[in-house]
Amino acid sequence: MGARRQLPRGAILLAATTGLVAAAIVAPSPTSAAVASAAAGCLRDVSVVPVLSPQGCDDTTPPETSFGPSAPRVTAGGWINKRSLRVSLRGVHTDADTDPISLECHLSTDGAAPTAAQWQECDVDQVFTDLEESDAAAYVLWARAVDDTDSGIRWYDLSRRLSEPVDDVDQTPATLTFGVDTVAPDTTVAGTAPDRYTPGRPVVGTPRPRFVLSSTDAADFRCTLNRRSVPCAAGTTTLPALTPGDKTLRVQAVDAAGNLDPTPAVTEFTVPDNLRAKGAKSGWKRVRSASHLGGDVLRARRKGAELTFVATRFRELRLIATTGPRAGTIQLKIGSSWHTVSLQNPVRTQADQIQLRDELAPRLSGRIRVRVVSSGRPVALDGVLAR
């Protein structure tokens, strides 16, 4: 037998230690039902390795996920009006962890949670294209944040056949549900009373005209009156008290996806002037009434009661009055001529319109006189249109 070779003392210790480590790794515990255990408060996964890392460390707090702005914006009703969507994604640690975070997502058309194989890497600004039109919110976008460092380590303890119970990804993925609608609605405005004299620009007998707004799709409405915004809604809309003059109402429907009607509905009308009491002599009484122009109406019964008003550069002239079976008769002096007008009508009509000159008449300016020629019959005058 040859002489035994002596190893340095340090080498013997190293060999013994190495053998001990190897033995611990290859000799698993006979049971595997124990609950995973690692040092608390970890910010990073460290596997259990006897002697070197006897306890290990398991980061059990995954990052959280949220959605940021999108283009186009997903409306409150869950719609977009384009066939592509750019959406920003965000992952954050809720503790002091500084590991980098990546993002995974899946666009579903059935609403089911994605399987492990369906998750795909996503950018912080992710773009989806070729989206299909839908009658309902057909898409569900799933997104989750991933702790990049810990997801590559996987805490485990071979000596007890244990691995980390929770993956290093957000366990409650963020979801965004939406549908696609790129078809704009078509707007309709109705409600103006027919005008037998000027159908294209009707004259209304009230300072608060009503209009009925509708569209081919459930929608909100944007309205402007002479280019200024006014409140309006689907169905009957009553405009606020208007000043006299020509008005242009422009109505544009906007659907739940944000599609605007590219051809808004437009209606034009004219509000007459209110006849004021300052031009009335004895025999006239000013009666307050919210349903009349200017909130009042001039009434008279006495024959000879007279009032005057001034109009400049007008062609058409209309009188706004109440007609009915018991109404009286008046005369108007326009220029040098007197015109007799009976206010009698089989049906009582407030804000009836009597045309005295049409839009083709020569222009006039000056004082116009009105006098009652009947006796005891009611005369109610509300306004005048001179244009």
C-alpha cells in the first residue's frame, strides 16, 4: 500500500461542506404536505439552499396593474368610434420593491379569462388594429403586471418539495370592456308650426319655441342658436326666452361611441317684436302673461283705442294677435293708407299671424298706427313682425 496523500486542512473542510450541501439537495424529505415557509418581508425571491440560504425568501406581493388614457377614448357606455385602439398600461409595486416590471395582455372576444398560453407581452402603449364593428361591448382587454426579476427566480425548497404558492404576477388583472361603433347618427329636428306665408323661414308666436329632436341612434345632442351653445336633449326641447329677430338652430346628434353627425339638422325661424305699452294711448291695458311675447299682451275693448309703433326698412309686415269668434276689428295705417283687419275666427287662436304686407313689397320706414274700430269686443295684440 502506498502512502496516503495528505490534503491541506482547508481542502478537507471544503470537501466535507460540499458533500453536505449535495446530500441535502438530492435527499428530499419523505413528506411534501408542509406549507411553504420563507423569511417574511421579502422584496425578492431567494430559493432555500441549506447552509448558504437555509430559510430562503419569497416575495409574496406582486405588482398591480391599471389602464391609462386611450385613443380613441372609451366612452362611459363602453364604446370607441374607431377600428383601432391605443391604450396605455401601467404596472406599479405597492411596497418598496424596485424590480423592473413588464406587462402582459390578452384581447378576448368571449369575455373568458385568458389561459396561461394566451398571455402575451405588451407595451406600455399597446395598439390593437382591425377591430370589428359590434352591436354590443364585444371586446374585453385583460392586462397584468409581472415582476421581471422574481418571475425568473421561482422561490423553492427542494428539501421539502415546496415552491412559491403565488406567481410573481398581478393576481387580479385589470380589464377594459368595449365595443366598436364607427357609424354616425343622423339628426332630425321637428316641431316648428307650418308657416303659410314663408315656409322656409317660419315666424313663431312665442319667445320660447319648442322643437322635437331625434336621431337614427340613441344619442345626446349638441345645439347652437346663432352659433351660441344652448341646452337641448332628445325629445321635446324648449328654448330659453329669445330676443326678437332671425334665428338659426343647429342640432348635432352624438351617439354613445362619440360619433358626431357630420351633417347637422338646421332650422331657421324668426321671433317677432313685442308690442310695448309705451306706444299705447288710453283704452289699452297691459296684461302680464308668460305665454305671450315679452311676457305680456295689450288688451282693449273701447272703440277708438289707439297705439303706435315705429318700423324701419321693412317689406313684410305681420301682426301677432289673438283671434276668435268674439274678437273685435282694428285698422292699421301703413304709410298713407288705412287697412281694416277683422280678428274674428271660428276657433280661438292665441298668437295668430295676420300678414299685412308680403316679402316682395317695396321697403318702408315710419310710424304705424293701430286703432280699434269695433265696440265691446276684445282685441288682444301681442307682437309685430317687420322685416
